[in-house]
Amino acid sequence: MATMRAMVIRDFGGPEVFEETELPIPEAGEGQVRLKVVATSYNPIESKIRAGLARLGPDFPAVLNSDVSGVIDQVGPGVVDFAVGDKVFACSGGIKGGQGALAEYTVVDVRLLAKAPESLDLADCAAIPIGFITSWYALCRKAKVQEGQRVLVLGGTGGVGNIGVQLARALGAEVYATVSSDEKARLVRELGAVEAIDRRVESPEEYVANHTDGKGFDLVFDTAGGPALDHAFVSARHEGDVVTINARANHDLTPAHSRGQSLHIVMMLASMLKGVDLEHYGEILSEAARLADEGKLRPLLDTQRFSVWDVADAHRYAASGAPVGKILLTN
């Protein structure tokens, strides 16, 4: 049986649990394609899975990472819209029921992929899927952003936040974003934010007063959770919308209640875990490709890049708090 190189974990723990090994090259089944992996990218959920804090991973030996870009080299039965040689980007698994992208090859459900934008380097496309799908669910499906609305993105240069800024701008919103450095302020302005708010300097009450005349933002997109969600309730207007990707904590909902706000929660991996609504993922990624080719979307990549085989170092780097944007791992 032909084998491939892969990075696996056989138990929970620190970054040192990653181990290079040989696994059988997977075969594309019904409704699947096999990709030769070009790149993947790091998401915080992968550190939680690795450490055993989120029991969402595949069976041991587990191959992690959901974001992937690559070239189709095998098409399974029933696949009609993709062919060998197509350059694509996708959510490849890396959670229960499906091995991920930290390998030379991975198998992907065709409902979870789209043809890669022609305007971007194929490796860079691996930084888009989870961030864009999450942002699309938050801004289009949950909050239904309208042209001209004031949107505040908390964490504007994060893996999800940077995409949120760009998507909200593409939808015609007036976008603001919180940052924690002058360099991050410069970056979010380049991505389309009309104003970068330094959260080290201005409190939520202050930036609401300074940027909305005390009225609050129409929508606040919290991409960080924790204290940021509490700040979101303070920042949103009367009967405004708050969308968060991390509500796993105790929060006082009194500010939201007193303003009549709507709280929306996005768990992007839920559809993959439950096996429902998957066809939307490919459709959403096709929209991402369209926006990229129109010059309205680009991945914000950290300056540090890693090989797939150095994933342990990527996890250590992520834990340092130094990254800005997405960490890319190339094969």
C-alpha cells in the first residue's frame, strides 16, 4: 500500500506531541476528491484539540488542520463539478470523522471546497476558508449586514477579524476595528476600515462616544470572546446586533438586555460535526474566490511561515501572542 508523510498526535499535550509518521494514502470515496496538499493554516481551535481542551479531533493517530489549499489528484464516484488538476481551497476535516491537512494528501467532501481564486497564490488561499466562512455566517446569515451600517470588528487583524473587516467593507458597511498596535492600525486601514481604534488607549465607552456620538454601532462582530464580548454589549447601539465566535464564558447580559440587543453565536465547525448544511460551505468559498478576484479580499498573513513538518513550532509561535494575521504552513 502506498504511503504518505503526515504529522499526527497520538495523545493530548503540548506542541511536542506532534510526530511525523507514514500513513496510507487515502482514497477518494463517494462525493469526495483527494488533494495533494499545497498548504494549510493554523487556527486556534487546533491548539485546543491538541491539548485536549476541545474534544473535537479525529481518532488517534489524529491528523489535524481544517484549512487547506491544493490540487485535485483523484476524483471519487459521483463527483461532476471538479476534475483532476483543479486548484482548490477547502475545509478538509481535522475534526471528528475526518483526517485533516497536515499530510501530503487529504480527502475532502466536494461540498466543502471551491475552485481557488486565480488572483491569489494557491498556498495563500489556505488562509481563507475558516475565517471567511465564519465571517460570512456572522455578517450575512446571522446579522444580515446592510449597506451604510456602522460595523465594529473587535480584533481586526486576527485570523477571522481581518476577513470580517474586508467582508463588511465589501458589503458596503462603514467599518471600524479595534487593534493593539500602530502596525495593526495601519493594516486594518489597508484592509478597508475607516478607523482603527486602539483598545489600549480608548475604552468602549470612549470609542462609542468618539466615533458614534454616543449612539453605538449597528453591529459589533466579536472575534475574540472573553472580555471582548462584554465590550461588544457596551459598544452596540439600542436594538443593535452582537455576533460572537466565542461565548464559552460567563457574561453579564444586563447591558444587552437594557439595550434590547440581539446576540448571535457562530460555531463554524458545527455543520461539519453534525453533517448538516455542508453544501453552503462550498458556495460561500466560491463567493470568497469571486471577491478575491475582484480585489476585495486578500488573506492577511503573518510574516513567519512554517512547513507542515514544523507544525509544533507554529503552535509555539501562536502561543507567544506575536502573530498578526494567519500563520501559513506549506507542504
